[in-house]
Amino acid sequence: MTTQEEQITPADATIVASGLGTKGPEERTLPDSLKHDMDLCLQTLREVLDEFDPELLSTFDTVLNYAVEASAEHFSGVLVDPDPDNDGLKKAVEIIDEMNLHDAQLLARAFATYFHLANLCEENYRVSVLHQRESEVNENQAVDPINEMTRAYHQLLAEMGPAKAKDLLEKLEFHPVFTAHPTEARRKAVEGKIRRIAELLSAYKFLGGTDKKENYRRLFSEIDALFRTSPIALKKPTPVEEANTIIDIFDNTLFNTIPAVYRRFDDWLLGDRAGLVEPQCPAFFHPGSWIGSDRDGNPNVTAKVSRLVARKFSDHVIAALEESTRNVGRNLTMESDTTPASPELVNLWNHQKEMSERLTDKASLISTKEPHRAVMLVMADRLHYTIDRDADLMYHTCEDFIKDLKTVQRSLADGNARRAAYGPLQDLIWQAETFGFHMVEMEFRQHSVVHSRALEDIREHGRHGERGPLQPMTHEVLDTFRALGSIQKRNGMKAARRYIISFTKSAQNVRDVFELNRLAFSNPKDVPTIDVIPLFEQLEDLQNSVDVLEEIIKIPEVQARLKATGNKMEVMLGYSDSSKDAGPTSATLALHSAQERIAKWAESHDIDLTLFHGRGGAVGRGGGPANRAVLAQPVGSVNCRFKLTEQGEVIFARYGNPVLAIRHVESVAAATLLQSAPSVEKTNTEMTHKYSDMAAALDEAAHNRFLDLLNTDDFAPWFSTVTPLSEIGLLPIGSRPAKRGLGAKSLDDLRTIPWVFSWAQARINLAAWYGLGSACEQFNDLDTLREAYEEWPLFSTFIDNIEMSLAKTDERIAKMYLALGDRDDLRDKVLQEMELTRKWVLKIVGDEWPLQHRHVLGQAIRIRSPYVDALSVTQVLALRSLRRKVDKEELSQSQQAEFIYLILCTVSGVAAGLQNTG
């Protein structure tokens, strides 16, 4: 790869009409609508490139042609190339290696643009399929086959009867916690363009004539702008700016989508009575957030930032409720003659009048003889003054607002206007019950070591620094509790009451937090109520978790909270660090064992347990389908409540589109309900016991193999050499550093996100599978492994996730990355284990190639493969050139910056292509 000053003549152009290439044995024909959209996007992108620079289009087509050829050979299982001089990948490497930096950057951006377009084509196709399936459902069917919640509840009714099923429904909670981990490698400016392209693409097939031409002109314009927009932001976002991720999802989907989820279930459950009687579906969706409150290793999250983010969330949701209240109120035009106000509503109106005659006079003027409308308009005005913090007119709690809404609802119902009572007004009540005045429940998190150091500092220097100045971090720790207290006082206890301790080792870590919470305030009355949540992350901590919990419940403050909450307690489990610490196989089994033991411990103490799953989007961080993960949990570990972290590109993928967001929420809620069904509990319990010996054997062998790799001399520097680890740290995709900042000198303190992200970028995905192949080889009982795959939900989910991860690996490109490090021994360990794991996983699932029997997912990955390959080749060649030239001191700072920019462009593109970065 050459620097800008070295001009190379571009390769001859080869026009590529389609990205499908030669068919391999596993390829299925794409559905017509999806193929049409992908062809349209590829055609438009090629026209954009031709308009920008015909030579760029020529290079794009040539590289893509060779990549398609190489990919077809790869997926066809051609392990030995009969004509090595005519190898497509080799030719693509030669072309890219001869490009100057500027042209290589543009080529990388072109391929990255295609991935964004391919992703939204697939998303549009999924939406259209869901619409088609729903249109075919018979209204008289006992169960809606599309709505998984209805199927789950129907099964509960059959297995447990109406009373027990209703009890479980009333307990149902789905609590996704949105986090700001640096895994979303896509700029917010890019997201806006993608949304507009998606809307245009959806409408295109239904238009004709000049409307179709205008649609295509706008589509062309947006794709052109997308290509010309740098995929890399100019700077890392601040935590306050990161809060826009949640606000964007709230505005575009959640605020209106979540009531639709409740309504869909109610429509099925109540049938013809839906919308005429009180709803049965509870407001079970309770979003949380670590954005602006997770300070573990992120010095950018301060007490001031937490206050600003909380205020931003609160003002935004109250403004949304104000608008909805005003809209619903304007439509309540029932006259007092046809729908008289109840005595309760008259009392509410009189109370409003006493509060402000100015507001009631204005409402009366607009709504003469329309009492329900008048009351609602005053309520909307009060929400406006809640944002302004007008003490005389504001609502002091969301509960007061909901109480007024229900007064209006009862009055309408009493006046026989039941459709008005349980229509849009009920949607508004659901919105208020779901989002409150806080939008998301902010959860604070800090490392246990930070707390112990702060207390040591206070004991040495005094609470107020009487015996010497306190460390800045100690001041910040105390200010954090004050910020939590002020948020709680302003927005209610739900807004901020959880405090999570990373790397919980003992009950003393919990005592430290309660002590610091007290020390932060001079007046005991100002001390906020907090629920301290231990987070068990590393293998040893998971194994010791029950012993630690036994000591935690002896702490007086914990006992007081148990008494106040009806014995509710929350425990968090970290999928990320356990996987990096022990390897994916041991981590999966250790987490399952810990959940089982914690659930039994909670039952023995009559504790109402909530397990909080700290999962990432990638398989190496506990990723994969959330609904299958729920159904594989041990008995007693779910209790109709499922809480997990949602982060990075997963947030946009699951909640970015309203139709897909409904589908996701219904799917997880269904699994959360169904996990308590006797049949599911019986299967999980019996199969866990049946395959316990197999699990123990796999655990030991996989763990030893994983540690053998990590403990090899100089593994850490080799890892950073053969992956873009250092460059990922420069990617402006999150406010959080790649290291925790507590003295990291090795892999021990490297965050799991760049660990997983780096292996994925190198097309190795080692964090998802390493050690399993050797474990299976040592166990050497294929029949038992296959039986476990068929019968044990945990093992089935684990193997399927690994198969998906292996489908995204590419040993040809992996060898190019591994060649960056001068360590044949480590290279051979990785490649041999990859081959061994692939062999055993395919044997277990009965496939000849990865995802053979999962046609939709397998085909989607195959279609993307040539484009990802081109970007991966560009990235690895840039890494090789950069490191060689830096070692020889051949690059100026500006040239070095150009290389880094190229690498970051490929990182963003590969992340979009693989679709699960971290």
C-alpha cells in the first residue's frame, strides 16, 4: 500500500452486475423482494461511485469481482486451490496493496456504504415478511402465531390454569439497560441518512410514474451523501452526547411502540372486549441506562455529567408526555350532556381551579361544556410547568400525574364513553407507567477498588480533608452519591436508586458503598435510598458468589431494603470478563452454575431474586438471541423478570425499527413468561443434571486449553500486533477508554469489548469459541454431544451461537492477520483450534458447512462475505504497511494519520458487515 505521493495506475475495470457471484452448494435463491432491494442499492451505489470518480467504480468492481470469486471457492469448501496463480483473493490483495492511501480510503468507504445499505435491505425484508405473515392470520384463531406473547400465555393457561397464569403475567418485567460501551462503530450522522434511505426504499416498490422518479432521485441523493460522509466522527462523543442514543430510540420507536406491544396482547386476551374494559396487560417494560452514570473506568462520567444527563432525559420525556396529553385531551370533545363528569372529575377540576384560575379559564374557553377535555388541557399545562420547575403548578411526582389520568379514565367509563376511556387515553397511561418522569432508570456503577481507596483516603485525611487534602477521585466518589441523591429527589426514586459494584469480591465491598453514601451528606435526612448490586464477573467470583451473598444479607442496610421491598434483591453477573478470564466454554458453564446456585440460595432465604445479565452483542460477550437465552436459564433464576444490558449496534438493530422493536420485546417477554412453565422448568432441570458429567469434562479441558494460550510468553503484545487493538482505541465511538485506568499493564485490565472487537475484526472471533474444539476432541463422544445438543437448551444455544460465529471467520484472511506477529507457535495454536472447533461443531449440529440448515442467516452471511473480505484485506494490508513504515521511521505525522484514518474506515465497515461488534 502506497502513500499519497506514490501514484499507481488503477487496474482495468470489470463490471459486476450483482454481488452474488458463483453459487456454492449451500446457497439458496434470495427472496425476490430482498434481491430487488439489494440489486437496486448496489446499482445506485455504483452510479454514485461512477459520478464521483469512474476509476473508483472500476476498482470497486474489480476488487469485488475477485472477492466474489474467492468467496465462492471458500464457501464451496475448496480447501486446495487447483490454480493458485488465478486465486481471486490473491488478485484482490495485489490490487489493494498497490493503491495509494487516498484511493484506498475511498474504496473502504464505498464497501462500508454498501454494508449499511445491505443491512437496511435485510431489515426492510424482515418487516415486510412480518406484515405479510400477520395479514394471513385468521382473527378467530385461538393463538396469534405471530405474537409470541400470546403463544406463551396460551401455553401457561394450558399448563397452569388461568389464576396462576394471571399471577405470572402481573409479575412480568422486561428491563433492558442501555449502555454506552464503545461497540457502536457507526456515526449518528450516518444513522439519520440510513433511516431516510430505509423510508425511501420501503416506498419505492409501491410507486410509479413521476413519483417513482422523484423517489429514486432522493434515494440517489441520500446514498451519495452517505458515501461522501466520513464514517469516522471527528471526536469521541461526550457522555452527555451519548445520551442522544437513548433519546433517538425513545423518539423514533419506544414511546409509541411499547404501548402498541401492550395493546396487541390485550387485543388477543380480551377479544371483542378490548378497548371497552380495563386492560389486562401490565406495563412490564422498564428501560434502564448506564449512559452518564457508569463511571467504572470512564473518567469522563462525573457527578456533573450524571446530573446533566438525568435532566436531559427527564425534560425530554415530560415534554413527550405533555404533547401526548394535549393531543389526547383535544380529542376528548364529549359534551357534558352526553358524557357527564363524575364527582371525582369535578373535584379534580375544582382542585385545578384552586391551583390556577388562569390555566382553568384558558381551558374553559377552549373546551366549553367539555369537562374531560378541559381537565386534560390543564394537566398538559402542568407538565409544561414541571419542566420549568414551577413549584406551584408542577407535578411533583409521575404518580400524581397518573392518578389524574385515571380519574379522567374512570369518569369517561362511568359516563359510558368506554372507547374513549380505554383507547388513546389508556396508551397515554401506559406511556406514563413505563417511562415515568425519568425516561430510563439510571444505574450508577463503579469499581470496588475505587471505593476502598476512597475510604482509606477519608480515614487518613478526614471526611472534609481536616488532616490533609483528599484525592480528586475521593471527592468525585462522594459527589457521585450527592448527584444520585439530587436526581432521586428531583425525578423520584425510580430515576436513580441502583448502585452496581464492579468486581465484587466480598461483602465488605457492599459495606463500603453504604458507608460512602452516608459520608457524602452532612444531614442524615439527605442520604438517598440506594439498592447496592454486587456484580460477579471473573470465574473465581462466580464460584464464590453464594458465600459472598450469604454475608451481604447480614448487612443492616441490606436487611432494611429487603424488608422495605418485600424481600426483593438484585444480583448482576458479568458475561464479558468471565469469558476473557476463563474462555467461552467455561464462562458459559460457570455462569449457568452460578445462576442455579444463586437461585437455590435465594429460594432458601425467601428472597425475590432478579438476576441482571451483563451481556454484550457479540457471542464472546454472551450475545445471541435473547429469547433463547432466557429459556435456557436454570429454574428459579428468572421469576418472570429478565434484565440485561443492551449496547452498541445491538440497540439500533433491536429498537431502531418500530416493527422489529415490537417483535423483539414480544419475543423476550414471551420467553420470560414461558420460562416459568412447568414443562420448561422440567426440561432445564433434568437436562442440566443428565449432562453434568459431560459439562464438567468440557469445562476442564476447554479452560486448560484457553489458559495455555493466554499464559504463553508475550501473548499480550502478540495479540495487539495481530489485531487492530491499538487502532480500535483511537476510534471515536464511545466516551469510554479501552482500559479501566487502574494500572493496566496486560490483558488482565483490558476491557473485554476491545478484546472481542479486535478478534472479530481479524476475522478470527477467537473470544467466541477458543478451547471448545480441544474439549470435544478430548471428550470424544459424538453421540452424547449430539444428544445434549438436541435435548439441553443451554448447550443447544451455546453451540448454535458458536456456529454463527464460525461462519463469520475466514481462515485465509485470519492467516494474513496472524502473519503480522512473528510467532509461529501462537499462530499454529489459533489455527489448529479453529479447525478443530469447526470440525466438532459441524459434527454436533449435523452440518457440512456453518449454518447449512439456517438458510436465511447463512445466506445473509454468504452474500456479505465478499464485501467484508475486501475491507478486511484493506485493513490488514494497511496495518502491515503502517507498522513496517513506523518501525523504519518512514512516515511523517500526516502520513501516519492517513493510515490510521484508512484503518478506522475499515473497522467501521467490517463492524457494519459482521453486525455484532462487541
